[in-house]
Amino acid sequence: MSDKIKIAYLYEDLMNTYGDSGDVKILAFLLKEQGYDTQVDNISLGADFNAFDYDFLFFGGGQDFEQTVVAKDLVRHRDTIKDYIEASKPMLCICGGYQFLGKYYTMVDGTTIQCLDILPLHTIFKADHRMIGDTEYQTEWGTVRAFENHGGRTYFDDKNKLKPLGKMIEGYGNNPEDKAEGMRYKNTIGSYSHGPILKNENIAKAIANKIIHSHQDCLATAK
């Protein structure tokens, strides 16, 4: 097995809003500082994909139209993504990518996009109040400041299984009611934070360390 760290960017050409690709660039920079070269593959429409070929999965945000296109293709990869998540491998999902891990996303016109149904959460679009602006919230790794712009409101269906990424200080996060931002399950993180989120060095370094530890475990197992 190569010592190069491999990152899969799911639908990079379709799911990349508000600087989300910057998250991958920041991680590559931090990993380089630790002595690791990185390979980033765009896993797009029609591509073959085995999540376990990678040390880290990244899934950015997209507009409603792009999400409907991605939804039709993404279902092919449900099982490998689910197994990867359950194996506690590291993954970061932003906005639309975060929503896709849940059961469904109901759009403004009432159309329901069936998502991967990997984690117990769902999202409903509310046209009367878009959640947009600067955000600030407290996480395990300290304060995070970012930017949100979403009409979808995400709700946990099992609050014992899923935990928030952070507690809101400013902004909306998942929805106006819960005062929570994002989601954590094992080593998978979901968030509405653009900007990109990993401009916050504290959380960027935490995720980079998760990637390195996962990569080292794979190398040890391969020996």
C-alpha cells in the first residue's frame, strides 16, 4: 500500500459551492506539513468507486438542480459509503453532501429527493426564511466561525445516535429550533459551514489527524 494519502472528492464538478473545494486544499497543505503527499480523485457521474480505496471522503454542497442530478447517480455508492462510515473512517460532508447522508430532502416545490438513508436525519426546505449569514459555534475542538446559506432545515431522527458538531453562538446551524450546528457520527462530520469550514485551523488539524491515524492503521494492517 502506498504511503500517499488518497482523498475522494464526491462529485467535485457538481457539489462545490461557497469555497467548499478549499477544505480539500487546506487538508492537503496540512498533510504535506506532516510529510504526506496527497492524491485527490473526483468521483463523478458514472465513475466506479470503492470507498475503502481512500483515506478520506469529502462531499461538498450544491444547488437543488445539481442535487437532483447527483441523487440519481449516488445511490450506486450507498453500500460502500455506509460500510466506510460504519468502519469509523473519516468523512466530511458540507451542506448538500451532509443532507445526502439522511433519509430524504424535501424541496420547495414539495418534490422529495430520496437520499442515502445511511444516518437517521432528514431535511425540509422552508421557502419563507432562508438561513444566511456568518455563524459561530462551539465544538469539541474550540470555536468555529464560518458562513451559511441554506433553505434546508435538517433534523435528527435519533438524537441518541447522532450528536451535533457544535452548539450555536451566532447563526442558525441545522435549523432555527435546535440551536445546534452539524452532525457527528463516529468519524463522520456533517456541517452547513462554508467559507470553507477548514479555514478554522483548530478543526482542520483535528480532521487531518483523523486522516493520518486512519491511514497509518491501514498501512499497519496491510503489512
